[in-house]
Amino acid sequence: LTYTATNFIPPSGRDVISVNPQTGEIRLKGALDFEEVSMFDFRIEARDKGWPPLSGHCKVLLEVL
């Protein structure tokens, strides 16, 4: 499986959130500031390597407290 993060709301989420393409582990690349953004909304897609490739996705809501 390979994992990708898409559809960031707000788009600045791409700069502070990363997803490991092999494991799907979600990590922060930078500091979060509640006063700037209190919620991130994005999707993670898992895709297999079959033919045709199959995929599934989930919605992730990250609340900054």
C-alpha cells in the first residue's frame, strides 16, 4: 500500500503535516499555533499496487488545543 494526504483545509496544512507513504504515519513538520489555525481537515488515501489499483480513503480532523 501507498499512502497520500490530500484536500487540506486550510491549504497551509501541507506545510506542517506529513504522511509517511509506506506506513501512513501522520507527523508534524512544524509547530502548530492555535491562534493561527485551530482545526485541520484532510484526507488520507491508501492505494494498493494491484492491477487495476484499488484505493480507500478516510477523513482526518486534527484539532489544535
